[in-house]
Amino acid sequence: MLSFAILAFILFLVDLYVFQALKTVIQGLAPGTQRIIMISYWVLFAAALAVFAIFANTPRHPSSPLKIYLTNIFFILYASKLLVIAFLFIDDIIRIGKMALNQVNDKVVFNPSRSKFLSQMGLLVAAVPFSAFIYGMVKGAYDYRVKRVTLKFPNLPEAFNGFKMLQITDLHTGSFHSTEPLKEAVRLINKQEADVVFFTGDLVNNVATELYPHLETLKQIKAKTGVYSVLGNHDYGDYVNWSSPEAKKSNLSNLIDAQGKMGWKLLINEHRIIEKNGQQIAILGVENWGNRANFPKYGDLRKTYAGTEHIPFKVLLSHDPSHWDGEINQQYPDIDLTLSGHTHGMQFGVNIPGLKWSPVQYVYKQWAGLYQKGRQYLYVNTGLGFLGYPGRVGFLPEITVFELKKASV
């Protein structure tokens, strides 16, 4: 109770400060209009605080849709208000400087009143991310996009010239509160008529039961030579306080069994050979392997790779793109293409022709799109689902279609 009272007081101070910008901007409006705007402002504050108090003191399932959306709106609202405060802080520094000059200067008097321009700019700048994040929740989360990538390899067997591979990743089925969005995604996937479909990890947020409502939907994904998958960091149940090690082990076993029921071929540090007209390519699937200290290294690439030495072309499925620099391109130079996910593009950023930016790029060197080192390629798919923030801004849910081409030597 005390912690809530302290937080409520801090939020009140934030709103009181932002209120100064609002009062400055609405100067000049009719007194009645000003009164309505100011009363509405504090009514919204009281409503936000009441909602926060209800959720803070009412036990609810952590994946309750109402709780998730209202919590995110609350966070977005106050994060945006911090931008207003930044402009007000600049304004206050200027005002303090003016007041100091007025104390020592008798000839020129500086007006220390609040700048209407800076208040307007603060509110305007704050409105941009607020609107973008709300739009990302309403529209962006399910605005599925099909991306097409053509890759040329001199060592690609002739029989696989024009071979079509489709990648999806990071479904996080526990974040979906309806089966309809994934039904639309599956429709788009099947429309591509891929030769093979790859899923590169994070099928659930935490527990296998999150997958069950969507099992029949995902079972409908079709490809000429099958659907192959690997595990992501969220699939192991590492972020749950289990009652026992056996319970955690059982959860992973249930997730593995569910993928089998969907007809997916889960690769656990192993590989499969695809043959066409007497020629072969290898599909390698490694368990999650992160090159950052807080991610375990379940993957055993040496075991996965063993037996593929003679195969002329290799595709590796590895959930975490940091695996590429951490091990793949240093020790396995004949893995031609690595497909990863994990980053989500942070579900937020600027993604327009000529400019690709997201805060996640300060954490991951390879985080969205295609990368190349020598003859090796890495593609980082930004994911089909979402986690935490129930939306996407800039980096929309992605279905990637690769067409392999035989390059002339």
C-alpha cells in the first residue's frame, strides 16, 4: 500500500508538471473551454490512477487481455509525458537564467514567463510516439507483411535453382487472445506455395499450454517438403518458477510433442537432408545458443553439423542471431545461410527505404534483415508475433520468402 501511495504521488508530480505546458498552450481560449480542458485532464489522471490501483490489488491471470492492453496504454501515456517534461525542463533552465539576469541588469528586463513555443513543441513531440504506439496496438500487431529475398550461390546444386524457402519465427502464441489473427497468417503462408517452411524458435512465451488453442491452426501450414523448426529461448520455460525440475522437463516434452502433432519436424541439434533429382542440400537445426552472458548455450553445433560435411549447400536454423558471430562464421565457413529471429526488431523503430533504426541495434549487431560476410549470409526475421507490448511500430509481423538461385561462377 505504501509503495502504491509513493508511486501515485510521483505520477501526480509528473502530471502537475505537464499540466503547466497544457495551461500555457490553452491561454487565449475562451475561459469555459479552458476549464473543460483542465477538468478533463485531471479526470483522465484520476481514471488512470484508479485503473492502475485496481490491477495492482486484484489478482488476475498475467495474460489477461484487458490487463495487458491497459497496462501498456498506461506505460505509453507516462513515457510520452516524460518527453513533455524534457521540454519544460529546458524552458525552466532558460527562465531561471532570465530571472538571474533581471537581478543584475537594471536596463533590460527579460520576460521569465513560460515559453508557449516550447510547451507546444513538448506536447506535439509527445503526441507522435503516443499515437504511433496506440496505432501499433490497434493495427500493427496483425499487419502481416510478406518479404521476398532472392539469394544467389555458386555452390547451390542445379536441382535447387528456384527453390523456395519460407521463414517465420517468434510466434509467441501466448500473446494471442484469439485464433483469428494466426488463421490469416497461415492463409498468407500457404498462399506462397513454398517448397519448405522454417520456424526459428519462440513458439510460446513460457509454457506449452499457450500453444494448444492454436495447434489446429498451425497444423494447416503446408509445404512441399515439410515444416522444420527449432527451439527459442522462451520455449524452454526458463522464465517460470516451476514447482520442480520434473515439471519444467514435462513442459518442454509437451511442447515437443505438440510440434509433432502439428506435423512439424523439430530439429534438436540435428540435421535433415533434402534430395531433389539426385542432388542434396542440408537443413541444420540447432538448439538456442546466445552469445550474451544472460542466455544459456543449449545448442551443440558440432553435433548438428556432423554428417553434413559432404553436402554442398547448408542452411542453418538458429534462433539467436548472436550465434552467427559467436560461433558460426568463425568455425563453420561452409554454412551458406543462417536463419534467425529473436530480436523482434524490438517491435518498434523506423523502417523506411534508406533508414532502418531500432533501439535493439545497440544490443544486437545483426538484428533485422540480411547480412553477409564473405560467402556466408545471415537473415534475421523480425517475427510474426509479439511479446510484452501487444503491437508493432515500424517493424511489422514478417513472413519471409527466400528464392535460391544458382549463381554463375
